[in-house]
Amino acid sequence: MGLLSTTMPLIGRDHESRRIEELLDGLPERGGALMVNGAAGVGKSALLSEAADRARDRGMTVLSTTGVQAEANLPFAALHALLRPLLPLSEDLPSAQRAALRAVFGHSYEAAAPDRFLVALAILELLTDAAAEAPLLLIADDAHWLDRASADVLAFVARRVGMDPVVVLGSIRDDLDCPELSTSVDQLSLDRLDDEAARDLLQARFPELAPVVRERLLREAEGNPLALLELPAALSGSVREGETMLPRHLPLTERLERAFAARCAALPPVTRVLLQVAAADDSSVLTEIMRATEAAAGVCPRMTDLDPAVEAGLIHVEGPTVRFHHPLVRSAVYQKATVAERHAAHAALAEVLAEDPDRRVWHRAAAAVDRNPQVAVELEATAERAVRRGDLVTAATGYERAAALTTGGTRRGDLLLRAAEAATELGRSEQVRRLLREADALELGPVERARSLWLGDAFRTGSARNPSTVDSLVETAGTMAASGELDLALDLLSVAAARCRYGDLTGETVRRLVETTDRTGVSPEDPRRLHILANTAPVACGAEILGWLSAISTPDDPGLLHLLASAASTTGAFHLASTLCAAAAARLREQGRLGVLARVQTTRCWAAILVGDYPEAVMAAEEGARLAAETNQPASQMLTRTAHAALAALRGDHDVAEAMCARIESVALPRGAALNLALVQYVRAMSALGRGRHTEAYEQLHRVFEPADPAHHDLFASLDIGDLAEAAVHSDHKKEARALMRKAEQAAGLTPSPFLRVNLRCARALLADDAHAEAAFQYALADEELLRWPFFQARLHLSFGEWLRRQRRTAEARGPLRTARDAFDALGATPWSERARQELRAAGETSRWRDPGTLDVLTAQELQIVQMAAEGMSNREIGQRLYLSHRTVESHLYRAFPKLGITSRAQLPATLADPPRATG
């Protein structure tokens, strides 16, 4: 009898069928993705099979692949099977994407590893191009057994086809997992059949069952359709007729596997070996299975040897391929084979795969009965080739399996640490923790122990304010530098410096870190050194850092560019940081390195906020948050969420801003993350200042300046004196603010930080006594440097106008107040615009309400796309930059044009205003 996936009517599945039908009905205007999850045999494959039939009836192109447990270590195997019909279209892709596909599908070995996201973008473009001819349905059955590289790419595609004529469907067993697809794609749970549907199915297929047998089967099948069809088929006639007792109760999946195994046991010996080889094989190619069977059994099999398995409903032969009717059949055949039989099958496959080293070595490893250093060396080479192909998932698995086959603790530890490093880049924290635990239990050498310390730093519990962790990292770094391990020493110092920045560590701990960094012998202008110094001592070393940033040539490597951008940002050179981030982002997009791009956009959004370029900040924060979530980077996620809160406060969404701040604070406070807590206080203060709540703003900001407060941060206390001064002027805290300003002036003697300079310029004007205030305001506003800081300049105009009005110089106050109002309108800082209007009304002048700008009417992604389109970029070029399909870009533009009141992209340059600029 055939199995459920090909023959079962969909009894009792009306709701689930409608859900899939709705997805297909959305084509071609929109696409979507859905993962069907449920127990083994519950009908997931049948539901996908019905969807495929319906799609073909609609004229869609259907591409399908099935996860195979034995293929889980073969990188991109499932994806290659899925996309094979479309690969000729890859010749039309951009060269970088075409080369990436050739590398991962084994057609070439690139010297530089293609990033997995570049591969994913290439496949998204390939699918979008193919869907231009006819809508596409992609099916990934048994996705829990896909190789992880294929699952990663399918998840990437599934998240981005909402505006393309592409539907992605898959199935996942509920006792297994596919985290890439189960966490990022909508799920449809497939439960057991209800009693009535189960009874109808059993009666339709097995009307001869005795009543007592039928009731027992209904009870033990528990509504599982595959059990209802296959358990009766495995019973003898006497059992069906109620003359013999049914077998004892077993777990459902085991019962099914036993039913399939019972059929296998009755097969001829050569047929059983054929099935065992096919179950162990990572391919379904008939000729390969026949050759391996000959090697395993010592006899040459014939095609007729397959007939008994076909007649037993275990396999079906489709041209040059052999396929099991259901994954449980493969599992039953493999698990019921003896250990010796499984080893023989894998050894035979390794023998026939001599020309395919990557596949061969996995079978050699499966056939190994003990540690095997030779196979371990081959696995290590396979892992290194996987790295070159950008397949870090397979690399991590290869290194780990090589470690299991290796003798010698230090060597095994090295391989486990390499596996952990690959898993770290994938953002798989649980896997990293496990690998580090296993490595640390071995007798590691000093270098391996230091690598473990570096890799494990992100998982250390306790407060970020604890200096002992930093001291340990610094001491180990010094030892590594003395041993000639400069790169590892700098890696250790980098994570130590990050702890100093997040935990606001100062004093002796910082002094030792700086001294150790300079003792490593690293070049003074090395971006890694500048990044470490900026995170550790941004004020004390500010002059040196900014001096090198202005003198050194820009590196080509975007990772180094980001280190420089981060150093510029931490020392308050936000304009330079924005420029460096833009250069790094462009190169990272070309290379497909979305993990680093997430960090770049995080740095970029805060630089843009603090210089007053809010459209840029909105776009960078949105993309940074999305990519940080996609690449599992919690620190960047928290910083971009705080940036979203700041932008909400600046546009007047105060409740939204406070809700975000409360969530961030609840996470940051137990960790002692002073940086995040200080940013939360900054956001709350901006929200209060925008509404004119100066006392509240002062209370929020003063916490950052108070050493005993959890939100205290020495860098913020040094740089952000201007905001505190504005709050102090209107809350009767001038005296306290002047004392803090003197500390800021001392900091200015150490660093030429542009952000500190503009803060001091504003603070001096705001905190001047009335006898000198006018001259102080005029002096500050006359400085051309202020033109680069439009938000600060607008606020200084507002404060000057407020001061003039308090001096009863109403007519003179209107000029600066108008200037402030117009600047705030241009910036989209709604609460500040309203404050300026209120002051103008008090000065006897009314103001019209501002018209919404592009920042108000467009989403962050729409704004990003229309700006790129205005620069003359094509939809495909924009898609390559943003990792979207060109069809999705077209849809965003289609929605944006009516919002902007235009009908074509030719009107965009004139419609989009220049970035807000301060008035002279």
C-alpha cells in the first residue's frame, strides 16, 4: 500500500487547506511563507502535496525539496536540489552573486569566503527573476532535516517574499526543530484528526476490521492519519478479524517505525542492503546506491531487487532516483539495521564517492568505530572548505566531528574552539556554550585557554561593572602578546575595553588596560588600538585618537572602517563617524556581511541622532534593528531599540518612548549596563525637555552625572553638559550645573571632541548670568561650527528667544523664535516646534502649523528606498543594497509615490528636501 503523503484524502483538514489557499490566492500581488508543524504522520506532507497540486492547476511553477537526515551535514544540499531547475538563470545575476552561487554549490572554490547573506540575496534575486514568468511555490518538506545552510537561506527568503509572487511552504515535526524557520516564519499547527474524521478514514480504507480491532486502533492511533493507514496494513488477517491479540501499546512514532521495519525484515537480503544503503545515503541517485550496495554486499544488485521494496510500499523509483515513501520509513530502515550494517553502508558509500571528498568524508566519519586521526584531518579540511564557501554551519559541525575523532586533548580542544568560533559568527549562543564547556574540560594549552576566555566572554554572568573580569582579560592578553599572539591579545583587549565602556569602569583597571595595549607592540595608528583606547579612555586619550583619525588613510577593509567609525563616535566626532559608517556600509553590502552591517548601522543611527540628521537616523536604526535581530546580536538590538525610543521622543511619541525605555531599563539594570542606562536617561530627558518639563529633565539627566547612581556614565557626564544646562536654567539648578560645567571644561582640556565643544558652547551661553547672557548667546550663535549641529543651534535660538522675552524685549525675541520654529519644523522635532510656537504666541505672533514632511509620511524603509531612487539607482541596485528583491523595492515605491503626491521617480529629487540644515 502506498503511504499517506501520496494517497491519503485530506479528511478533516478544511481549515488548514483554506489557510494555504489564502496564501495562493494572494498571488501574484503578494507572496508569503508558512511552516506546517505537527507530529510525525499527522498529514503535513499530504497537505503540502495538495498545495502543490493546486498550485500547478493555477499555472504556478512548483519547486520542492525534502530534508534528509543523512544530508544534514552536506552544505546547501537541499537548496541545490530545490533550485536545480532555475540554475541556468543564475547567468543573468550580477557577477558577485553569480560567483557566490557557484562557490556554495561546489562549482568553484573562492579564495575569499562568500558571506551567507550574499548567497541568500543571490537566491532571492534568482527566485524573483523566475517568478516574473509564473508565480513560484517553494516546498521544503521535513525542514527539520534540512542542512542548516539551506535552512538559513530559506528563512532569509521567507522573510522577504511578502511583496513578490513567491510562496514558501514547509513542514516541521513537533518533536524536532528547525530554529531558522520555526522562529521567523508564520506557523500552522496540524493537530490529530478528530474522532469522527479518524473513524471515517479507517472505515474507508479498512472496512473489514473487526469492531474491537477498529476501536483499539482508533484509540492507539490517537487521530494520527499515517497510523490509521499503516498500522492496520501491518496486521495479519487473523489480527484484523479479531482472532489474535493486537501488539502491546508503544509510543506512536515507534509503532509506525516497527510497522515499516517488519515489512523490511521480510525482504530478500540484497533488497534489505539496498534499502540500508539508500537510508544512509545523502543522495537519492539510483546508480550511486546500486554501486555502494555492490561494495557492501559483495554481489551486483539488479533493478528487480528493488521490486519487493516497492511492492511493500517502502520506496518508489522515479527515473534515476529512489525515494522513501515517508521519512519514518527511512528512519525505520536505518535504526533497525545493526551497527555493523550501518557502518558497512557508510563505508561502501565512502568507497564509491572517492571523487567527491566533502561527501566521502562524512560517510567515512559515520563508519568510524573509534577515534580516527586520518578521518579527523579530512573532516577539518572539509570544514575549512565550508568556511571558504561561506557555510559556517557545516564548518562548525565539521570541526566538532573532527574533534570527536581526534586523539590528544590539546588538538581536540583546538578543533572544538574553531567550531565555537564558527558558531559565534552564526549567533548560536547555546551551541557556543556547549562547545566551550567541552573544550574547557580538556587539557588545553595557554593559547587555547586564552581563545576560550575570549570566545566565552559574552556569556559571563554578573554585573558589567565588575573590574575583576576585565583584569583577567587584560592579564591574559599581556601573556599572549609576550608569546607572539598579537591578534589574540588584541581580541582579548577589545572585549575588555567593551566591558569598560558598557560598565563605566575607570581608574586602575583602565590604566592597566591602556598600558597593556601599548605594550603589545601594535602600531599606534592601528584601528584595533584606536578602538580599544576609545572604549577605555575616550577623554584621556581623546586627543591622540582624534589626531590619528584625521591623519591616517582610510582602510579598504569595512571591518576596520567600522572600528574607526566606532572610535570616532565614542570620542564625540559624530560627523566623521557617519562618513566612515557610510563607507563601511557600502562595502559590507557588496560583500553580503550583514552581521557587521548591523553593528555599523547601530553606530550610524546614534551618530545621526546626535548631529541632528533624523532621516538618516530613522533609516539606520530600522535597518540596524532588523539585521541585529536576524544575526542574533543582543547588544546591537538594545542600542537600536534605544535609538528608536530617542527618535520617538524627538517626534513627540512620548508614551512610546517611555514604554521602550522601561523595557530596556528592565534588562540593563540587573546587568549593570551603565551605557544603556545612561542612554535611557538621555531619552527621558529629551522627552521632558521637548514638553518644557525642565525639572523632570534635570532629574533624569543628573542621574548620569551622579557617581553613585546605576545610570552614571563618566563619558556622558563629560560630554553632555549642554542638555543638562538647558534643564538647569529653568529648574533653579544653575549653581549645580555651573560646577558640572567646570568639570566638562577640564575634559575639554584633554580632548578636542567636537560634541563636547558644541555642548560647552551652548552651556556657557545658557548658564551665563543676565548681565552677560546676551553677549554669550550672540557669541555662541556666531560660531560657524554650530552650523553643523542644527538641533543644538535651533535649541540655542529658542533659549535666546525665551531669554529675550523674559527680559520684556518681546519684539527682539520673535526673530530667534521664528528661526527656532522653522529649524524644528525642518528637523521634524514636533514637541520643540510646539514650544517655539508657544513662545511666539506669548510674544504676540501666531504661527501656522507645519506640513508633514517625508519623515512623517514615509516608513523608515520607504524613506531609505526613495532616497536611493532619487540618487538614480535602479530597483535591482536598491534591492542589492538593502537585501530585498527588486519586486519588493518596486512595491515600496508604488506605495510611497501617492504619499509624496508624485507619479514617477523622476519627480523624487525635487520632492525630497535636502537633509535639514541649520540657518545662518
